[in-house]
Amino acid sequence: MSDADLLFRPDLLAKYGANGPRYTSYPTALQFRDDFDPALYRRAAADPGASDTDLSLYFHIPFCDTVCFYCGCNKVITKNRARAKPYLKQLLRELEMQAALFDTRRPVSQLHWGGGTPTFLSVEEMSTLMAATREHFTLRPDSEGEYSIEIDPREASPATIAHLRGLGFNRMSLGVQDFDPVVQQAVNRIQPLEMTVDCMNAARANGFESVSVDLIYGLPHQSVKTFRRTLETILLLAPDRLSVFGYAHMPHLFKMQRQMDANTLPSPAERLALLQLVIEQLTDAGYVYIGMDHFALPTDELALAQKQRTLHRNFQGYSTRADCDLIAFGASAIGKVGDVYAQNAKDLVTYGGAIEEGRLATARGVQLSADDRLRRDIITELMCNLELRFDEFEAAYGVRFLSTFAPEMERLRDFEQDGLVARSTNRLEILPAGRMFVRNIAMVFDRYLSAQSSERYSRTV
């Protein structure tokens, strides 16, 4: 049986099908505590030992003009552009307060605007926010920093793209999901191909270094035939990266998903066929399969980082900057500073009230224990580099890996017998057939998982 055959065995899908985290953090956000003391975050920010590491900045812009029924992001649906004005004022105040906590001589090597729809802001508002960022923090030169923004092609004209490049953005991700008009209608995202083409052409004309495209498989009315056309179209546009996510249907958590007819969702077997199509078509076209859901040209930084074992994972997905402290701004945004995760209040009223009172809007968080740090690094290695080198953990943490994790090693026996992982005396490797089960394999090392918590997560495949 070939690797391709092993990748898509329905019996393994049935055996290992489960709900589980995507591990953009460990512990995951479900372990964040409502009684978290913001003083822990402030102490981590002031740690002089972090002065030799760079900073990463994330800004959450929650507004969208229309709702996409599949979306599970923290967002505010409104056509009233004036709602951005008070929010921007609060972001500027938060910038000032956060900057006061850090040694701002530490350079910023990564910046990301996400949402929502960041270009909901006017060009003047975007200019104001970026100017304030440069006033309070030290951004590395364009040639050294990764400055990215999420783009909805329905919201960004070529003139907008040119303006963003002038502000310093040099990378972008374009939301597409699917080009099929029936699928677009079902998910309430009508986006003609020309809009995406115009954005990509403008990005290249203005010197953006990397353009990524987001796709989703598992949406209503999708089939192998229709999604193949979407992939063929995308390949003609030749983005530098693609993120291809499996749709997580969780209407008990996201009410807007109830607007879609669940009977039109692909069956588990059809989802598997769609995933098989994605992997085969993109790798045949020369893209490198990154982690569990990203693809990149061999020359792209993500592919190079995976090759050099420096790939990292954070709240925005896969990243090339592993050692940055992440400072987060805006409602619901999550930062990671030292061994502390801190999340802002999710709703605009609570977030804005705290900022206007001169307080950080931290609502939840967690400080990692020594065990958390060890397991976080194990899970990160599995999710990013698809292997564990036991001697590296023994040197870094002073543990005997196989004895410390003897129960976990025993639970991996089934994965090993099914040809998903291989273990030697000093190494655990995820085999090609195990790549789609990487979340399941990482879950073995998660000491917080329970049947109750798993209901809050999406299906692993």
C-alpha cells in the first residue's frame, strides 16, 4: 500500500475521528482563567531577561460589513463605518498603555492586523493606527520585518492595496474560501473571481513580498468536482502560500452557522475526498505541505522555516518567528508574553470601558507551569516539525523523556501499529500517513483534555 493510499484510509478516519484543539496555544484558551491577575502580565512584560528577543504585534479589527455564515471569529456585523471611530481611539490608548510596559527599544519584527475585516477602517484611520504604532514601538526595516494584513477582496480596491503597501505592509492573506457561486450563495459570501484577481495583481504591482490565499473545504454544496475547479483557478493565480482549513460546523457555539442547511454539508467520506484532492493537487503543483493545513512555495519563508526546523505556531497559525513576545491589541485579542497568556475582553463595551478608565482590558489568562512549558514545546514540535527529538527535551528540561512520558508513549502504540508514527530510542516521527492526524497525536500530550472540553473543539479531520 502506498503512502497516498495510507493517507486516506476511511478506517483510520473512523478510528481516530474526534474533536480536538488546533493548538494555536498550549494550554488552550479553554484553560484561561477568569480570575487571572493582570499583574502577572505586567511583570512578564517588564522582565529584563526578555530584552534580547523581538516583539510581535497583533491588532484585532472586529468589524465586518456582511456576515459569512461559516465564520467563528469574534466580529461585529455593521454597515455603519462610524463605529470604527471610537474603537480606533481605544486602540490608540491601548497602544500607549501597552508600550509603557515594555522596553520599546526591543524591535518589532512581526505585525499583523486581523479581524473581522481590517480594511473596514478608512484609509485615514489605517494611516493613523500605523503612525501611532511606529510612534510607540520600533519596527524593523521593511527588508527585515513581516508586516501582514488580512484582506477581504470585496472590501479592498487596488488603491487600498497601494495605500497599505505605503503604510509598510509587505504581506497579505486573501480570504477566498471557494469560487463556486452555489457555495458562495450558501455561505453568504458573494465574491466574483475578478475581485480576487484585482487584489493579487495590485499586491504584486506594489511589491508585496508574499500573498497567501485562504480556502475552506467542507462547506455546503462542495464536491470534489467543484472544488477541483477552485483549486485549478487558484493555481493559475500562483499565490506564495495557501491555508486550507476544514470547516468546523459548530452551530451550538456559533449561531450564524444555523443559517446554512446542514443537509448540504459534505459527508465525512466526501470531506476526506476533498482533503485528498487538496493535498494531491497542491503538492503536485510544487507546493510544500506545511504542518497540517498550510502549503507554500519552496522559496517561501514558511517552507524554509519548516526545512530549518524553526517553524512556530501562534494564534494566527503557522509563523516563522518563534521567539517573539506577542502583544495583542483590541477586543478578544490574545497576547503571549514570557510564560503568560492574556486575553482582552471579547465585547466592545467591556473592552472599551476598561481602556477608557485607563486599565488594560485583560479579562482572562493563564501563567504556564513548568509542566505546561514542557508540554507546550512538545506539542509545538509535533504540530510544526512533525517529530520529537528526545535528547533536545532532556537537555532543555532535565527530564528523562521516555520515563517521564511513559503513559503517553503507551497511548501512542495504536498510532504506531497503524503506521502513523515511528519511534526509535531517541526520536518520535509522524509518518506521511499520520499528518492528517497530527492534532490527535498532539492531544496525547495534553493533560487538560476531557470529554467535556472536547465538545468545544472542532473535528480533527
